[in-house]
Amino acid sequence: MEGFEERATDGILVGQDPSSSLWSEILLLPSLATILKGVGPMAALATVLLNLAPVMTVLEFCRKGSTGRLPLLPYSGMMLSGFSWAFYGVLTEASHVFLPNAFGLCAGALYFACFCWNVPREANWLPGTVRDHLAAAAVVLVVAIAAVASLPKDLGVMVIGWLGCILCVVMFSGPLASVQTILKERSTRSLPLPFTIAVSINCTLWTIYGAFVANDPFLYVPSLMGILSAAVQLSLFARFGCNSSPSSSPPPPLIHKVTSPPPNNKHQGSRRGDHHVLVPVSSSSRVPVASLQAPAFEISRPSPELHGRNADSFGLHHHHHRSRISVDS
């Protein structure tokens, strides 16, 4: 066609109107591709920052000498997830997957060791115990090695990918293991805020990279689950704030129903029933129930002979169907 030439170097038709919509789309594509290519290194950097997020929390419980009610699951999950994804990066020859996760493996192992050194012996809220987490680590190690050694490469990569997805979700949702403690104490002191923020950023970047660059569901599916987990954690911070101590609101008083035995009084003409008293008891000082007795009341019907005499002596006029109430002290 006259007036139009195709330049092989740029792939642009000479004489084409730059203002056309097609040209605008072609002009925008390289910039979008450049941005997407930059997401990979950004995601790798975010993974390193995610692995560094628990440093302050670990230093704090090392200084105190106790982990308190913190769960072990985020740290054991970080260690095992780093191992599986570093293995996945080696098998797929993806350096931007291997390098940050190898760092995560080392950091998670260090956090795990510090936690086990300072955890209370009776701790069973990790969830489970330290032995349970060590047993899970041994199972993951055996499964990964067996999958690579005995299966074809493609199938072995798939097994390691699924294992990494499961462990990644475990790591991201690990802080939610203490949700029962958070709701009970109405405090987020057992929920690390830096880790939650790091999870949000990291999972967002890996979702973009896995979906639009690598087209790898093993990368973006667990990242989407991590975004959901981070959203739940952030909602807990929005509800209870960034508290470092339990809520100081006093619990409602306890109410005990005390049954007093019938007093031994020879002058009472009728048998009295048990009398129930509701006694508020504070949580700081408990009152023995056996020491609480209620005053006894008797309702009896007077005889016709005594009614007139009693009415005259007190200057009262009663009918015979009225009842006399006597109080025994």
C-alpha cells in the first residue's frame, strides 16, 4: 500500500497515525510488561521482609524468657514453607523463588529454636505441643525427599508444589491459632501486627506475579488464601485495637444460690421449707457458701382463740383469714 512501509526493527508502520487506538494499545503494552516483570523481584524482596517481620516479637519473648500465649505455628510454618518452596525453586530452576525461601528456611528455623527455648513446659496451645510440630516437620521432610527420589520430575514437582501450598496457607493463617485467646481476653497481644502487614504485602505481590507473569497456580492460589487470612487478622485489630494487655473491664459478678437449713426452733408449729438467697461473690474474694445463712421466715395461721386476745393487746382488728408473720432471729 502506497505511503506505508513496515520497519522490521520497531515493528511499526511508517506513516501510521500515532493517535489511533491500536497504536495507543501497542504503546502501552511494553510499559505494562515492564511493570509485571518487576513484580518478581519485588515479590522476592517482600518474602525476605516477611521472614524478618517476626524479629521484634522473637526478641521480646527472648528478653522476657517466656513466649506467653503466642502460637508456635507461624514459625514452624515459616520453616517448613521455606523448605518446600526452596526445593520447588531448585526443581523449576527459578532463582527468584529459591533465594528468598532459602532465607525463610534459615530464619524460620532460628525463630523455631528460640520459641522452643522459651516456651512454657505445659504449653498445649501452639496448637498442640512442641513434639507435635517436630513430628510434622519430620513428615514433611520425608515426603519431600521421597517424592523427588521415587517419582518422575514433573510429578515430583507437582507433589512439592502442593506441599508448598498447604504449608504456605498454614504459615499465613498461623496467627489465627490464637483467635480463641484473642476473643476471650478481648486483646490482640497474641497477634503480631508486623507479621500480618508483611503477609498482606507479600501475598498481594505473589498473587500478581503468579497469575499474570508465571501463570503458575501453585504461586497465586496459596497467596490468595494468605490475603484472606490477613484480612481476618486485620479485622481483629480493627475490632480490639493494638492492645498489649488483656481488657481491664471486670467480669460480671458470680451469683451463688445458697440454701439455708431449717433452724431448730421448738415453738414453731409448722415445718418450714428451704429458703434461697442469691449472694453476689467477687472474683477476688470468695465467700464460703457454708458460712452464709438466710434469715428464716414462718407463715402460720393463728387459732381463733388467740386471735382476739392478740388483736386487743396490740389494738389491731384483723379478720380470721389474715396470717401472722413472725421473724426468728
